[in-house]
Amino acid sequence: MHVSGTGVGIMAAFGSFGVFLLFLLLLLATRAPVGIALATVAMLGTSIFVSPGALSQLASSAFSLSTNFILVVVPLFILMGEILSASGIGANLFRAAELWFRKLPGALAIGTVWACAIFGSVCGSSPVTATTIGSMAIPEMLRRGYHKSLALGATAAGGTLGILIPPSISMIVYGVITDTSIGHLFMAGIIPGLLLAFLLSATIVVIAKRNPDWAPPVTEVPTTGEKWKALGSVLPVILLASLVIGSIYSGAATPTEAGAVGAAGALLIALAMRRLSLTVLNRSLQKTVRTTAMFLLLLTGGLFSSYLLARLGIPQAMSDFLTGLPLPGWAIVGLINIMLLILGMFMDPGSIVVIVIPIFIKTIMTLGYSPVWFGVVVTIQSEIAAITPPVGFNLFVLKSVVPGVNLQDVARGSVIFVIPMLCAIILLTIFPQIATFLPDLLLSKK
């Protein structure tokens, strides 16, 4: 079925996408896994609108995807994060960050954000980051008299840094779906990740100054020795993150090879801390297998749906429609971001990447924007989706790990932190070099 760029063709394409989305939502309402729902709708749609024989092409694509060597990086990075999470390093990270930011208003909340940022550099998962840091940071903040909304919101927002600061599972999905270099995406996430951590911290300072009772100052003054000792306790994680990212940046290792180094380094750190037991290793391996299986299922479902949408001409029709609007490029990018923001309230981050991005990527490239830059923007949109109700995943994660907390408490605290995330997207749109500087530097070295 070919859809032309005419008004009738564009309307037909949008109608087809509406039907696709309706059936997908109906399946998701039955609590079917996203990957299975995507694959089911795509296979039915391919049989009806393309041909039953085209299903064999889907099978071939799924086999090629599952045997792609680059995907070996996924279980390696997941294992690295799971082992470090089980090792208890999160408590050390929170303690070190909290001591170094002690003089700032809202120091405990700021320490939580930066502990999440550092842990995110060795863990590509937002929920794991939020759980690891939040399980000790939130009780400590509440014990010190912090307002529940600030404690929960700062942790939920800080946890999202796990998918922006490399390594990032979300960026791997984006790279596979759009055929973009994962190494370049990882490099592109570093500066925006640090920028976002700074913006989140600045938001906490503003909140603490406007509402001093929300973040009572910590009266104990740490000694210089205490601060350096706390920093020394997290030095292995900082060195491991530097080794993983540095090896990719220098060209000494591919992302997959760097993932192997990271997983091995995490095992050594846990062993040196005497936290690596057979029980911990077994639990980490089981979680890695489950998460990797879910990842591959989602990616396969996304591949199937991308094939169907492309055959229906939907990406081309969307590109023709958006680029045909009498608007400058930045305004069209703004419209795309508004659509992503709305969809993020009702879809999980993985679904956004595998369903929506194949539709918009052609428009972005037609407008002259880099797919690497767009990958960073999409990742920040995924972060927003993780903390906005009604389906923000980090909200449910924190509700489950912190006793006596309800979903409304977490949601109220998280919404304010959408503002600095939107500010980050605006800055990236005005100054795309924030994301593209390191990848361009990497290319110039080759």
C-alpha cells in the first residue's frame, strides 16, 4: 500500500496510524507485554495490508536482529548495574555526594541527584538507579525533616539520569531502531547528562530557598578528612565509569567490548568490597536474563511495527506534513516535542522509542538535525515520561521501595522537576552542539 504526499494520502496514513494505535492500546489494556502487543498488531496488519507472505520477511528481520553482535552490550551493561546495585555502593555514593554538597540549600536532595548521576554512569537503567539510591536517600531525607514531596521528587527525577548518562539502555534501543552509532550516542549523552544534573540541583536550591521548612539545613559540619574518605569509597565506581566511557571515546574498545570491561570491573569491585556472594551473583544474573529478554522482545515488536508503518507510508506522510508547514525548523521540532510530551504521559519510555521515533526520525533528518542530537532529546523525553503520571515508571518504583508512601505523594513531588528537563530540551534545540560536540570530536580523531 503506497501513500502519496497529497492531502488525501496524508489523511489516509494518519488514519492507518490511528487504527494501529487503537488496536495496540486495546491489547495493552489486557495487560499484554508491550513487545508482544506490538508484534501481534504488526503481524496482523502486515497480513491484512501488505500480504501474508511478508510475514516471512518479519521472521528474517527478527533473526537478524537477535543475532546482531552489538546487542551483546545489553546484558553486559545490565549485569554491571545489577552487581553494583547489589554491592551496596549506592549508600557510599549518597554519603559522599551529601557531604560534598553539605553547604548548599537542600544538600541532601542535591546529593541524591548527583549520587544518581554517578551511579547512572555505570548503570543504564532509570528504575535501577532510582531504586538503588532512593532506598537509602529518601528515608534519610525524611528523617532529617525534608518535605516528602521534595525527597520523592528529587529521587525520581535524579533516577532518570540513569538513561541519559552513558551507558544507556534507552540509547541502545534508539541506536538499533534508527541505525545510529551507539558509541556516538553514548558520547552525546555525557554533557547533556551533567547539564541536566546541574539544572535539577538548581531547581532544588530554588525550592529550598523559597520553602526553607522543606529542606532543613544539616547542622553537622563535615571535616575535610571525612569528605575525602567518603570520596575515596566511591573512587572505584568513578574509575570504572571513566574506563568504560574513556575506552569508547579513545577508540580502544567498541561499546560491546567496553561493556565486557564494565561487567568484569563491577565483579571485581563487589569482590573487593566483600559483597559478592553466590546469592548476590545468582540474583544479579537472573535479573540480567529477565531484563535482557524483555529488551529483546520489545525491540523485536518495535522492529515489526516499524516495518508495517513504513509499508503504510506513515513516516513519509508525517515528514511531508510537518516539513510542509509554514514554520521554521525549530518550531517543527517544538511541535514534535509537544507530541512526545503528551504521549509520554500515557506510554512507557520503551514504547515511545520503538513506536514513535521511526515516524519522526525522517522529519528530523529532513530538517537538517543530527539523529545523534535527536537521540539525546528523545532520551530526555523518556526521562520526563518516567516521572509524569499516570504511567510514570519511576513513580511506581519509588512507591514500592519506600514504606508509607503513596503514588500521589511521588507524583506531586516529581512534576516540578519536569521544568528543568524541558529547559534542557530548549537549550539543546538552541545549542545542539551541547550534544554533538563530543561525537564530532570523536569523528575528527578518526
